[in-house]
Amino acid sequence: MWRTVRNLYFKYYYSRHIGSRYCEMANQYHLVSKRRIYRFNFCRNDAASYSSDAFGQFLNNAFLGLSKKLQEAATLPFSHNMNSLNPFKLVAEELSGIAKSFEEAVAVNHPVLQRAASYFLNITGKRFRPTVVILMAYAVNASNSNLMDSTNSRVSHESPSVKSSPHILPSQLKLAEITELIHVASLLHDDVIDVADTRRGVKSVNALFGNQLSVLAGDFLLSRASVSLARLRNCDVVEMLSTVIEHLVHGEVLQMTVDEGNSNDKLEVYLQKTFLKTASLIANSCQAVALLSNCPKEIVKVAFEYGRHLGLAYQLMDDALDFTGSSTSLGKPALADIHQGTLTAPVLFAMEQYPEIRDYAKRRFQRPDDISKTLLAIENSKGIERTVDLAKEHCYLAKEGIQQTLQDTSYRQALLEMADFVVTRKQ
């Protein structure tokens, strides 16, 4: 009974307040948002205004109880225990193999280009994206009774560093590597566009080698990723990851549009931009590993949706941390986005209540008190809290899909832990 009421409420809430849908174009999913996504705000007026009969009154009372529980839950940290099941440690061996494969991927006769291209790849971080891809590969393979590598790829015998187990395919491991190559290439280009001096706590490539070599190094990594994609011999996967590269460019241009104040619906444009620049790579990579093992369409779709929601949540938290984290924890200057005039979720939420921020943004917060006034508006409008709430919504949706579809394994549990990690991380 409780589950029925809960499902009815979420169906009502999301149909009314989110209304997001997907359309398939050129075999790719594109976000088409009817309404802007805000935060969970289950208050008495919301529920009471839609109950006009006995059943409505019953739902109203049930919703009020659910509202109280959800509001209480929203004040607590997501329950996750990285010590009991650490997603990164679970696939540490696979990540180590990918790190060795990176050395082969960036091998080139020109030493300066090789140093620039391998600079960030050699800085050992959490490798969030390949970790998600590998976990998803294991999770979908466990739920796929017809597991087989249909790609006829040249990966296994041409890349000795890529070693698979009976539960993961060489092509899936190679895709995790490709995902990271595309991501790092996008960072090299972004740092040139943003005139960034630091990245991951160290000097950026453009600061060390100059803008020209940074752009060329990014292009080089994209070319190596493209070669590896071609060797998978799967046209659908090649199209997906090629579309991701297109999305990265489209998203960057879209960011310029929203920052310049040319959009009347900035939050919706921001969410679309966030999908294109961040979530698309994770979503399409998760979808691709499911395709590589011939998973049913239902599993392929769930893999995509998990990656989409996880990617959106990751960027939302990134944007919140830009205001709450230190330069040391972030690996880049704090308040970097607002100093560059970039409008992120906390600012956009504040702008709804304080429209004068629009004027500050148009002049890129250049006047002495523009940033201080904006920070005060963000605090008064709870812009950061609303951003975190929105990230939690997306994490809930990411977890819900795989819980209902994928077999219960340690890898599915690790994917759930990863969603919790995204909204509780401090850097």
C-alpha cells in the first residue's frame, strides 16, 4: 500500500513539476524539457490544492505523510558507506590496466606533444568516468543471459594491456579507456577557453605548454580515441561516442549563449548545457557498454538513464562546491565560475528571486560589489541548497532505474554507492 501511494505521488510530482521527456533522433537521445526542474518542495498547499473528492482526500493525507518523511530525509546525508563497498577499489585492477594502456595510446614520436597529451593522464585521480563505465559493464553483463562480444573487435589481440575477465569484455574495458581520453581532451580545450591556470590541483596544460600545444594535445587525444573506437567495429557505438564529441562542442557554445544573457529560460538552457557538456559522455558510455554485450533494449535504456542522471547530479554538485569548497579541495580556484561570468545553478536559482543579478551577469560581474551582492543573494535564496536538492533528485532517479532492472550484484550495489558518493563528495 505504502509503495503504491509513493509511486502515485512521484508520478504526479514528476509529471507536474519536471515533465522531461526524451526523443530519439539519429539513434541518440536528446533532452527536451517542457518545464524547469526545481527541487522537492512537498508542502501542504501543493497537496491540498489537488484533492477534490474522497480518494483525493485520501491521497492528500498520504502525500502529507510522505512529504514530512521526504523533507526529513532531505536534511540527512545520503546513506552510503564507502568503507563497506568502495566502487573505486572494486575495479582497481581494471583501472590499473587502463592506466598502462594510456601509455600506449599517447605514444608518439614528438616528445613535447607526448608530454602535453599524457600530462593529465599521468595524474592519478579517482578516474570517476572509467570507474562508472566498468561497473556498469559488470552490472549489465550479470543481468544479460546472452552475453557475447558481437563486435568482432581488434581490441583483445592489439592491446595487450587490456585484460578482461569472464564477466567483462575486452571491448568494454577499451570503451572505459576511450571515455577517459575524450574527457581529458575536453579538459584541455576547456582550460584554453576558460583561460584556466590550474586543473586537478596542478598547473593546467595551457599554463605549462601554451594554448596552441594544449589545443593540439586535446585534438591528438580525440584522434586516438577515434582510432580505438573504430577498432571496436560496432557502428552504433562509434556513432554514440562521436555524437558525444559533437555534444561537447554544442554544450560549450550553449554556455556562451546563457552566459551572455540571450536566453529567457536560463535554468532550462543550463540543464541542457549540463547534459551536453557532462552527462552525455557518461550516459552514452554506459549505454555503449550495454550494447557491446548485446543487452536487451530495456537494459540499454536503463544504462543510459543511469549515466544521464548521474552526470547531471555530478555537475550540479560541482557547481555547488564551487561556492562551498576551498581551492585546495577543488583543485582549482574557488568561485572560478562566477569570476569567469559563468552562470551555474546556484546563481540561476538566486536570479529567480533577485532579477538584478541578470544585470551583473551581462557585465560579467565586473563591478567591485557584483560578486558580493550575488553571493548574498545566493545565500538568501538558498541557491546552493536547492542545487544540492536537485542533484539528489537525479541520484534518486539514477538508482531507481538500475534497482528495478539489473540483477542484484556487488557491481550494481557499487553503482548505487557511486550515486551516493556524487552527492556527498567534498571535491
